Amino acid sequence: MVNKPDVPWQETAALLPADDSGRRLTPTDANFVGLTAQQARWWKMREAPLGMTPEDYDQFKAGLYAALEEDGVSPDQVDIRLQGSAAYFFSGRHKHLWTEEDVANLPDEVATKERIDKSRALKGLMDWFGGSSDRPLRRPFDSHHKLGLDRDPSDYDVQISSDVMVQKCQKKWIFGDISGPFESQQFGFVNKRAFRKAFPALKRWARREGRRLGRPVAPALFRSSGPPDNSPQISSHFKSTDWVIERNN
């Protein structure tokens, strides 16, 4: 759980980002999803992604690189970046923040299957926005979980790019009787079953960190060139603004 030091929003509100509609987050938005002014400051300074303290993040990085070394991968053979709302405060453009109309139009059988309480979600939207249309277009970190629309809180999307690791996965895929294509045609990530089999220490690290931090940790493997540039569709190809996860000194 993230510590909540008493840092005033008056000093920090300007650090909150806007989504691609231009709607800037406010302290009210951050408070609703459980983020503090201190967390916003850590995020802005890249001392910790959302949902972690700097101490959490140091442990996260140390464990990640230790797992890779246990699996036979050296730091100079990988490029590791954090994607998703923990790094950008918002989910991608393909995930809009649901409105009251979206909730009301959700078929009851789907809501039951997904264990979504529509009344709770509608009340949450009212508590958050009070009926105002001035709201983000994209989903802020943890927002759908707080509304009861997602079972799990926002995850840590760890993007690993390494030709050395891909080659090891190819052997597992070829000789391990693993079904499905080796790489996702749309997104470029390596077959996840082959990835887990090739790097068991990394698999254990992700599970351990998920339990410790209380949210899923989801590594995905790509070639050293990174994910393909599928713009303007969904794409997490290399950008100068990416949150690079570097090894602790």
C-alpha cells in the first residue's frame, strides 16, 4: 500500500496531466481514484509509478533485474519500459472512461458475468462528477476498478525488448509443443506461454510483485526493436517520453 504523506495539492495540482481531449486531471479526480499529491509528485519526478512509493519501486526494479540475471540475461541485453496508466496516468486511447449511459446500456447478463454492480458504478460516477459533463475522456489509473467496472486494479505493464530473449523463446516454442503463433501479428509480443517457460525466474518475480503490490504485474516480450509502430491504432512502440526502467545503481 502506498504511503500518504501530507503534501498539499496547492503545490502539486499543476503536475497532474491532461488526456488527449485536453481535459486536465484535478485533485478531485486524483482523490477519487485514491492518489495523493505526494504520489503525483513521485510520478512526475519519475521516482515511482502510480501505486508505488520510491521504496516500492526500488524493490520492484531490483527484483526484476535479479530475476533476469537468474534466467541468464544480462542488463545490457534488454530494454525495459513501463507502459499503461501507471506510467502515463491514463489508459490508451482505445479505453475511454465510461459514462452513465455506457453503464446503463450494459446488458444485465454481461454485468452478471463480469460481476459488475451497475448501481454501484452509477453512484460512483455521481459521487465523482456530480452529474457534470466536465470529465476526462480517457480512463485515469484505477478509475474503473474504483467504480466497480474492473475486478482488478490497474496493472504494471512491463515491456521487455530483447533479441537474445526472443531467440530463447523460439526454442521453447519450437520444441515445447506450444500452440498458437510465435508473435502477435497486431502487437508484436512473443507467445506468452513460451515466454513464461523460457524465463521461470521472471515469471516468479511477476507473481511475487503482484502479491506484494496488490495489483497485477504483466511482463511482455518483444524484439530489440520494440513493439511495431501501428499508429494511429493502438501501439506502444518506442517513444522519447517512455518510462524506461533502469537498474538501481
